[in-house]
Amino acid sequence: MKIPRFIRENLLLKMTGLNAGVIAVRLVISLFIQRLLAQMVGEAGVAKVGSLRNLIQMLTSITSLGVFNGVVKYLAEYKSDKPQLQKLFSTTMVFTLLGSVVSGILLLVFAKEVSNYLFATSDFVYLIKLVALIVPSIAIQRIFYGVVNGLSAYKKFAKIDLFAYLLNAALLVWLLYRDNIDGVLVAIAIAPLVQILVIILIFGKVLREYVQFSKLSFTTPMAKSLLAFSLMSFASTVLTNYVEIDVRAMITRRITESDAGIWTAMTNISKNYMVFSTAIFSLYVLPKFSAINSRSGFYAELRNIYKTLLPIFGLGMILVYIFRDYVVLLIYPDFEGLASLFKWQLIGDFIRLAGLVLMYQFLAKKLVRNYIASEIFSLAMFYILARYLTTDYGLEGVVLAHMIRYVFYLIFVFVLIQRYFRKNPGLEESNE
């Protein structure tokens, strides 16, 4: 049977298909690992794992001063311009060095306070100090991933993502059996080192071609351009993970630590399928929107993305909801009350997907104020609604807040996009 031409030539479908295979493998392994964690460390342990992952995510932004999306955008634009690339990576090197040194020192000095905030105990000071030492690798792997995404090297990305995930999964399982929750936390902390090694092995030759390390200088010629992305990254990655940590702590105080673990389990399931969209957005949507300079071109591409991705995700989410009891039984068999959270979480994630596609226009066109305004609006709504709704609905109030937040987020982002084109009438006509 001959495959229709529009499918064969659709780059987004090619990326989607390749990443689907990687995600499928990751999902199977993730299900196995999450079940092991649920059985061996329980709800409280899952909550601790969630808090550490939030810290690591915050550090991916802070240690590189949030330049990931800037690297993706400018590498896509200047991939044939060696002098501009040298300016880009010289500035990135300075930013990464500054972010890593400051982050590492702060974590070492305030290790006890960070441990108490994340885990409500000072027993994990050693872990925070280990993270402080790993900080440079967190920044470096983030920049390297930016290069992979900027070149839209989706086949290489799939290999890197899969092999790094397999190695980190094996390390986590080994340390889980050896040291229980402490081993799991250590495995998560040192995962960036594994990712760097895999990137160098698979993508090292291309990295050296575009990042000419010997020619980098301690200068910041593109500081102003990249600082815009730093602000946007802070508003999204840092504040998002801070709010998650705070909401988890709120659930622990108002309900129980076990309920905090149940909510973390729900977000883990959500992140397993949402990671697919994140990869597609960085590899395809951001470079594509960066190259489009007209209203008609933007909306044509938006329709293409929506009609390609939304039906796939919608069908997947419907299946997850139908088989939610089996999913819980398979992954978190003793987490009572988890199945009741699926409805609002899945609806919220689907609406979020539609909103995130629009939001990438802010990143592509460096619309800093619009991006920060939309992120703060979304996080503020979730933070306030989660606190308010847990009073009447308990744990289900948190996922209900998640869904309501993204309904308003989608509307808010769409209005800002419309305003952007109204303020720039010269973009009406296609120049492509």
C-alpha cells in the first residue's frame, strides 16, 4: 500500500512518528520504574522524588540563565553564519559559567535550608551538596540539547533521548535496590552527567562543528538578545517548579504527605505523555515559527500543527481515561484516590497543549512581556485556585484548578496573539 504523499512529506508527522517510538519505549520503562517506586518507597517517597525533580528542573534554567530557547532560535537562524555562532556561544559560555557558579555556591551554603524546604527534614543535606557539585553538568547538558533542537536534528535527538533514558533508568533501579529512597534521589541528581556523556558520544562531531570551543571568548556580544530568553525561562521553568513545590507542601500540611504523593503520581503520569509534545515543540514548532514572518503564514502553520497533533493527543488521552483504573492498578496499585484525578488532569492537559502551541509564537518572536504575562497569569490562577478549591474538594480540587487555569490561559494567550498582529499590520501579507 502506497503511503499518501502529504504524509510522506510532512516533517511534523515524521518527527511525531519517530518520537512516538521513543516515547513508547520510555513509557514502558517509566511504568516499570514508577511501580517499583510506588511499592518500595510509597506515597511519601514519591513526593520526595517529585520535589527533587522540581529542583533539578529549576536548575536547568538558573544554571544556564535560561538561554535554552535562545540557543534554539538563533542557531536555527544563524546555522550558516560562523561569526554569529561564535558570538552566540561565547555569550552562552559566560552565562552558563555565571549561573553555575552562583547556583553551586548558594546550594552549598544553604544546603540545610533547601533540604528542610523540599523534604521537611535536614536529613538530605548531603543530597543538596551533591546537586551543588553536579550543577555545571546540568547547565552544559541543557546547552547541548539546545544545539540539537536548534538544528532540528530529530533523529539524533531521538537516539540521545532514548539511550540517556535507558542508562539513567538502569542506574535508578540499581540504586533503588541498593539504598532505597536515598539511592533514587542520588540517581536523579547525577542523571545530567549521564546525559552529557550520551550527547558527546552520539552528537559530539556535530557539536564541534557548530560550537568551535577553541575560538570561544569570554565576551557577551549577544547578552541583550539572550537576556530576554532568560526572563522568559525564569517565568516558566523556575516559577512553575516553585509553585509545584509549594502546592505539594500545601497538600502535605492541609491533607497528608500521602496525598501529596498521590498528586505527584498524577503529575508523573501527565508528564510522561506531555514530554512528547515538549520535544516536538522545541524541535519543530519553535524553529518553524521563528522563520515565519507573516500573519497568514503563522495561522497556516498553526492549523497544520493543530490538525496533526491535537487529534493524536486527544485520542491518546481518551484511551488513558477509559483505562485509568488499569493504569492505576499497573503503576500505583496502592494509591487510593488516584483514579478520580484523571478526568480534570487530562482535560486540562489537552487544553494546555493547544495553548502551548500558541505560546511558542512568543518565544519565536521574543515577545517577552506577552510570554511573562501569560506565564504569571497561569501560575497565579493555579496557585490561588488550588488553595481555594482544596478547602471544598480536597485533593481533587488541585486538578480541578489545573483544568480551570488552562481554559483561561488558552483564551489569554489567543487574545495576546491577536493583539500582536493588530499592532503589526505589516505582517498581514505573506512574504514567504
